[in-house]
Amino acid sequence: MAEVRDPFWGIVESFGVDRMFVLPEWIQEKVDSVEEQTVPEGIPGKMAALEKELAGCMNCPLGSTRKNIVFGEGNPEAGILVVGEGPGATEDETGRPFVGRSGQLLDKIFASVDLNRKKLFIANIVKCRPPNNRTPSPAESETCGVFLQRQIEIMKPGVIIALGASAARTLLNTRTGIGLLRGEFHRYMDIPVLVTYHPAALLRSAALKRPVWEDMKKLKLYMKEAGLPRDSEENSD
């Protein structure tokens, strides 16, 4: 006996089953977009999302001459943020901050107070290398500084170490020379900021090693008082 078929299915087939139950393309694109968007959890997740957002940035002229964006490196949960001026040639090649001669010296300086890149986070005022390692222009610092500010808002560091005059002046919004700024704690968004010389300056003048060592002793004392670096578990968000 032949199977009696509901005439409804004949109507469905006339439209094409594969199309009848498919969402319009513009709706499907929105659904796919929502499914792809996940709210990042914790400080590492939020930092990863910000780094992804920064990829391909062309918000200032530095984007047209860089090889790699240098987002930053280290432990964003540690509560210790180190801020330099901008990437150099080696950093531009590798996409990592402070990996040239200055970076190697910086690692030794921090090792003297029991710090390493697992106990702090290193970033720069600008994320792309200025041509010929020139000082970033005020417009470049302001444009890229938005991303640094967002990094700070995510990390909520207990202390910021500003390396060199450019980083110090940008963070503190001052034109005061580094000789007067260094060795003291200032404030950025109510966060203590310790200013010291950039390691590149030490490579040019050995006389600056003593002042930097004095600054590191102040940092070590402050870290002890403030309970830094933080444990990752205590800094989850």
C-alpha cells in the first residue's frame, strides 16, 4: 500500500527546504557576530581583548612605518607597571618591549630588587617605533596614550615606574626636567609613579647608575609596604 503523504511537505519542497528555515543573511551575520563576542574574564582576558583591538592600528602616522605593534609584556596582574617612551629597532622587529641593549640592562636593574618580567608588566607611551628612534610627538603620545590609559585601567597597578623624561612628562602632564622628577613618588590617576632614568641614558653615562640604584631602593621599600608584586589569585577580577 502506497504511503499517504501530507500535501504540506509538497508545498515545503516547492520552496526548497534548505532555504525555508534559513535566516536572512543580514540577520545571520548579526547572530554570528553576537556568538563570536565573548566577554573577557579577568585581567589577562581583558588585556588580550585590548591587544586584539589594537591590531592593525593606523590612528597616527607611526602606523605606516612600523613593522610590529609592541603592546607590552609581562604579568598584568602583578601590580607593577613599567612605562618607557617607545619601541626601538629590536623591539619593532620582535614585537616585544625592551629586548635590546637597554632592555637587557633594565632586566639587570630590576633583578637587583628581586623583580623580573613575571613580576611586572612593561609597556610604552607609544606602541609603534618612531622613525630613527625620535621622541614621539605630542599628537602621537596623546593618540596612543589612550591605549596605555586603558591598560592601566585594566591592570589597576599599585605602582608605575616611569623610565625617562618623555614617559614621565606624558604620564604626569608636566614639562619639569627628569632631574627634578626622579627619585620621588608622584601621582597618575591616584596611582604612585616613581620616576627614574631610562636605561639607555645609563648606557651613555655611567654616572647615572648611582641615582637609579637609589631609586630602586625606594621602589623596593615601597613594594614591601604595599605588598607588591601581587599574587595572581588575589588580583582576579
